[in-house]
Amino acid sequence: DGGVTWTNVTPPAVAGMSCYDIAINPTNTSQVMAAFGGAFGGGAVYFTPDGGQSWNNVSAGLPTTPAHVVRYDRGRWFVTGGLLFGGQNFGLWQSTNNGQAWTRLDHGWPNPVAGGIAVDPNNPNVILVSTVDGVHKSVDAGQHWAISSGESAAFSMSNVRFAPGSSTRVGMGASSFGVILSDDAVQSTRISSAGIGALNVLSVAANPTNPSELAVAFQGMNNGGVYAST
């Protein structure tokens, strides 16, 4: 009912872990996957076929480090996460059967710790992942990667999004740099933080009816907020 009332559908077995992300299959909205993790270690991924009435732990085969991001795209579920603290690597994983089996995709990444996943809306083979070493890009569905694409190695990235309907316009959030933009599918990148400063940007979103309208969520030591751009 649009948030008028709420029901707690948290899987009972994840007590003590935070839910970092959820993804919904738009062709079957009862199918939902959720990513969980502890502040300093431990994680799990759960799948529900019935909108949260029941949950299946689909973590078998995945690392036991925190899972931070889950995305659904054209029959595929993607999961990533991890922490630099203690070398808690996670990498990037894909499932085509609702988490019953997983395939690892992060070949050659220097640090398999990531905070965002984006798939080209017009080409399912093009995948971007925001990592602690910039944005890694694959044009063959994860078989090979351009590490720190667009000279982005200096940016510890927390999020990446294609603009709605676009294969070239990309928005990224970076720790201590603010917003990073690209107009050529991350062949090149540029800082775009005039007026907001070097924030820790955790999420980037665009208006689906007007991709020029952007919003970013940022985090401080004990505060945070949202900035918008037209």
C-alpha cells in the first residue's frame, strides 16, 4: 500500500546482520533477492519466490564475507560485496537459477571488493562494477575485464549507474571525490562535484523520464543527506 503500513519479512536466520540491498525480478515481482552482511564480517544472500512469505538461503558457494549489492538483469542475478578490512574479498557472482548455483566473474581484479553493479540497458554483455580500484568494465558478460576503466584507479567507487536507456552516460559515486561522470561508457571519467565538494557518495540515481535530473546520497561521520542536480 505504498508504505502506509509495513510487515517485517526479514529471514529469521540473519539476526545480527544488516540488509544492505534488495533486488526484484520485474517480470515476476514475487521473486526477490536480498544481500546481508555484518559490520566487520560474515554475510549471506537470501531468495524468496513468494514476496517474503518464505526465504531460501542461497549463499552456498558464495564467500562468507559481507554481501553488499544484488542486481537482477534479464534472467541473471548478480551479487558483490566484501570489505578491505581484514582482506574480506567477495568478488562478483552470477546466478541464472535464482541462487541455486553461482558462477564467479571477477577474473583478474586486484582487490575483489565492490559496492555497485550496472548492466547496459541495451546490451546485457556490458557490465560495470564499482570497486575500491575504480570501475571495472566487461563487454563479454564477465569473461574479461578492463581494470580501472577510464583511468578511474584513483577513485574508490561505491556506486555506478547507467542513465535510464543510455549505453554511454554513466554516473558514479566515489569516496572523498563526490560524483564521477562519463559520457562514453567509462572510456573516460571526470569529477563533477562543483557545489557539493569531495563527499563520500554512496548512491546515484537519475530521473527515468529526464536523465539530466540526478540525485546522489552522501555519508558523513555521523550525518548524511541528498543532493540533486537538474
